[in-house]
Amino acid sequence: MAEDWQNGGFGLYIHWPFCLSKCPYCDFNSHVAATIDQAAWERAYLSEIERVAQQTQGRLLNTVFFGGGTPSLMDPELVNAILGKVRDCWTLANDIEITLEANPTSVEAGRFQGYREAGVNRISMGIQSLHDEDLKRLGRLHSVTEARKAFDIARNTFDRVSFDLIYARQGQTIEAWRTELREALSMTIDHLSLYQLTIEEGTAFGDRYSRGLLRDLPSDDSAADMYFVTQEECEKAGMPAYEVSNHAKPGLESRHNLIYWRYGDYAGIGPGAHARLTLGGQKYAIDTPLSPVQWLQSVAKHGTGENGPIALSSYDQATEYLMMGLRISEGIDLERISTILGRKFSIENKYLEEDGFVKTENGRLSVTAKGRPLLNSIIRELIPEG
């Protein structure tokens, strides 16, 4: 009998926690270090891969994702060692997707060629802006010229290349964003991630904002208009949104991220990595220490880099599936969520459907284009009673 996670697949996430500098908007688990002992990190990663593989024997691995941090600071030899161990430990899907995140400041042709030879077949590049002044405001270390050069290297080395941009930046107008987005769409191969700038607590931008020093941010109405411009321009370019912030040509979506959104299983290795794993018929939430030093020490001393796993109830799982699955255009399978929940799932707020914010079609519930800007509110309305 198939387990529920098989509806979404199985992926592996590897977290590399180091960056050349900390961007002022970033709340990811990233750290700046003067020196990095890549041999020590190799020992820890390989040890953790072996441990997790023993827990998940017999599974087909669909994706691997190197995230961070800035994984393009990893030596190609380290990536090669990790992927060699992955091949030893799991059966890989014939069309396995292996993604590595890269920043333009850490790109060189030889390094990218080394990643490709190791087995990486997809690059996700953090460009963030196509204007030099805005790159400086965002704390980025690269210029637009460097970003374009890095993108060209990636495009000539890998079949699949994605890059990120941030909009609703300081001083940005709606028409300026439209022009920049059209330029990005003329560059792109198959995938774009387009994020609205959010001010997070605990970041440098969050501190400046709280002190009234982060000026000239677009109004909420202007930011919303930029969102609609994003949908319009990407649709016209044949790259519709398949998720709130992600756009792709049909069939070229990020398969790894789809495992999250389709509520499959994924292992998470590295400091600050998260996982959802079904073991012995029970789904667990797993996390790891945020500190790189603490994580390395935990692997060396205790043979695991994980904090204690937390068993998820049927209600927890149904809620997570709802929250993740409604982010993507395909939505959620109503029969599946009822099976997970252990009772029939129903829409209590009928106005959501009557007013065109959600739709039910072919046994699936999804959020419409009209509803997507209100996604968080809609999800709150749809979460079943505990």
C-alpha cells in the first residue's frame, strides 16, 4: 500500500551555511566566516547522508538541492564527493534534478564546469536586480555586468538555469519594474523566482525600518500593482506563475520545490535544514541546530546533526498539505486531504467559492488568480477545525 508521501516524491536538501557577506534583507541561516574547513564539512555531510539513507532504504530519489548560504562557495570536489555518496546510497530517478544555488560573485567558468561534471544539472542564481544602484542598496557584492557574465557562463554550462529578482524595492516605480522584468524575461531560459521585498525582524533592514531609516519603500498599493504587472508580463512571455513567487515554462518548474508544495518527503542535511520524513508509517518534522559549529560537533560526537524528530498528527499533516498545496496553481487533491485528515474535508466558508477566490475542479481545490493576492487569509479560512 502506497504511503502518502509518494504523492509528492522524495528529495534531499543540503544546506551550505556560508556567504561572503550578509545581505541586509536576508533572514536565512547564513554566516560569514574567514576560513572554512571544507574537509570537515565533507566528513559531516557524508556521515549524515549515510545515516538518512539507512532510514529511507529502497526509496527512489527524485531531486537534490544545494541551498544556503551560497553553495557556489563550495569546492567542486566537495559537491562531487557529496553526489558520489548520494549515488551510492539511493537509487536515483532517471530524470533526477540536481540544483545548486549560486551568486554572481562566486562564479567562474572552471567552478561551474566542475559542478556539472559532479552531476549538477540545474543552477538557481541570486541576481536580485538589474540595476547597479539597487544592488548596492540590497547589499549585493556583484554588479549587473558581473551578473550577466555569470548568467552567460551558467547558460552555456547547464541545460536549466533559474534566477531570482526582488521587486517593491526602495524608490522603485511600477513602470521601472515592468521594464526590468521584460529585460529579465528576455534573458531567462526556463524559470524565474520573483519575490516582493519583505522587511523581516532580526535583519539589518528590519532594524533600519523600526528606526524609521528605511525610506522610500513603495506603498502597499504600488507593491500590489507590481505583483499584477509581474503576472501580466510573465503570462505574456509564456512563463505563468505555477506558485506564488515562481514562474516557469510548462514542464520546467522546480521539481525539488514541487516536492515541498505537493507535500512529499524530503531529508534536510546541514545547519538550519528542515525535513519531513515518513518513517514506519509516521510522518515526522525534523530540524537541525542553526549554528554551523554546533551542527558539526553534533554530527562528530553524536552521529546525527538532527534535533529530536516531532511526530505530526493527522491534523498537522492535513494542515501542512493545505498550506503548501494551495501555493501552487494545481492546488490540492480533496480525496487526499480527506484521507490524511481521517474525515471528509469540506469548505466551511462558501463565499470563497461563490465569490471566485477558490475553485473546485476535477476533485482538486485551488486558489484562483483573483484569490492569490489574498492567499494567507484564504488559507486561514480553509484550515479545518482541530
